[in-house]
Amino acid sequence: METAQRSGIVARLLAFGVLASCAGPGGPPGAAADASAPAAPVVVGAVPLPPLDPIPEPAPVPVADTSTGPFITCGGPAKQGGAIVCKANPGATISLDGKPVAVADADGVAIIGLARDQQSPATVGVRPAPSPGATATGGEAYASLDVQPRHDTVSKFEMECKVIAPQSAAAKRHAELSWVKKDKAMHVFAAPLAPLALMKPAAGPYSSEFGVTRTYVPKTGDCEGSTSVHNGQDIAIATGTEVRAPMAGTVLLADPDLFYEGGAVFLDLGRGLVSVTMHMSRIDVKAGDIVGQGQLLGLSGSTGRVTGPHLHWAIKFRNVLSEDRGTDIWLDPILMLELRVPN
């Protein structure tokens, strides 16, 4: 790998969205791509990284039907850290506050992720693709929605240095290779396989919630502390509990030993959404598998950077119209469970 490419990977290592999501019964978050800065610069050994394969092209989108003119209907309520579900012209480009963020599927359904600091009201626009042979789109339509604010908590914890960030050369190497796998997976897009309807991936009580900002203070002077946001919802379950697909999708990555996440399954739900289940003790699927809602993905555990067994469930919204995965955002899984397509 060229020096510049290695430097870029090292610089972004701890900024990838799912790093260090948990490190205790509630799990400490790590640096998210949209919420926190990385720890100290990572120094890796001389072993070369594996070459990156070419990034596949996104799944094709349907041709828009503009026979009725541009239209859009969005469901609510909307909340910071959640999402808006809209119906529009199939194949149309959907924008949020003027920025293209999604494409309506063949049924005209589009999901728009909302950042934790999304301003209110949010303006959602639709621009149908031109009809064959046309030179213009035929206009735009807009919908305005009030966005409810979040009230996330802030806390501080003492942690071992090895939980806050990788310390040894071997640990740093492991974290770097894990980042490469995750970054590659997040550049792959699959078409939706089912109508929008999510279910809880495991039976158990909720523990550490999405959106909590935590400062981690090292117990010794051997490392620097860090502050980050918990970018998922923890479920307090014992090792060996069944973990099931929250919705039909395509497996992007199934790895038993990512540095921070441990055993993890990245499942593309389509429409820009990716479900991530972490700290699993057993993985029963592989990349490329098509799974149905409720299908067994594996068993929960305490792998990765944790101090106790639990399942960390995260959902990422990816802007399918952007090649910059650094602009993708994590969404609150509890809010995503409530989403329904408007009539």
C-alpha cells in the first residue's frame, strides 16, 4: 500500500463509525465518524496491508414515473437521530434541506436519516428523473416537518487504557486491519428485499442507550482519555442468546474477530440502511448471504472491546448519492423500530 494511503487509513482508524462502541456492560462508545475525534496517532508495523478491491457500483435505481408530476408525502413525527419515511415518484432524487440524500425505490419509498443535531423544521424535496427523451425533470415538490429535539445525557467513566484504545503494536495492527474490512463493506450497496419494518434483534432488556456522550478517563497515566458518543442501543443479554436479523437484507460483512466490535454482522437493509450487531460469540452467516427477517445471525457474547456480555445494535444511514462514507450517520435503533411508510 502506498505511504499516502496508509497514512489516510491510520488517520481515519478511530474515526470510523463503529469503533469502540462498547467497553463495559453498557459498553463505551468509540470515535464515530460524525461525532468524535480519534485518539493518539496509531503506529503500525511494517507488515503490508492487503490490497483494497475495486468498490462495486451501487445497485441500479428504477426509472422515475413522472406521469403524475412530482409529489412527496412524509410520515412523522420526526426526531433528531431518527429518520423520515416518505413516498414519492419511484426513482426520484430526495433531498434534505437542499442536499440530495436518497433515491426513492421502485415503490416510491425513501428513507432520510436525521443527524442528532438536525435543525427544525426539516425540508424534504423530490425531483423526479427526466422522462425518456426529456431535458428537464418537470419540477419539484416539497414537504416540511417539525423535528423533535433530543435530550441525551453526558457522563464520565474511569477505564483501563486497553479499553479506551489499542495500546500494543499488535492491537493497533488488529484495529487497522479491522477498519479496512469495515470501510470496504460500507462501500457496497444492495437493493431492498422487503417493505420497511424492523424488529428487535434479540430478546432482552435495553441497557446503555443511543446518543449518550461519555468521557473516558484512564485509570493510569499510560494513555490519553477520550470523549465520544454511544452510537447504538445495547441489549443486556447473556452469552449464547440468539441474535436474529431485524429485517430482510444482504450480509455485507460477517467477521468473528473485529478489534472493537468482536464478532459482528453488517446487514444491508436497503434504502441506505445498514444494521450492525456486535460482540457476538458465534457467526452463522457470511458476506453475500441473503437473509429473511428473524433469521438466525448467530449468538451474542462479549467479544471485542467489552467488559461484559451484551449485544450492541447499531443502524447506519448511508447517503447513496455520495461516495464520501465519512458523511454517513448513525441512527437511534429504538426510533427506527417505530418507522412506518405513510399511506
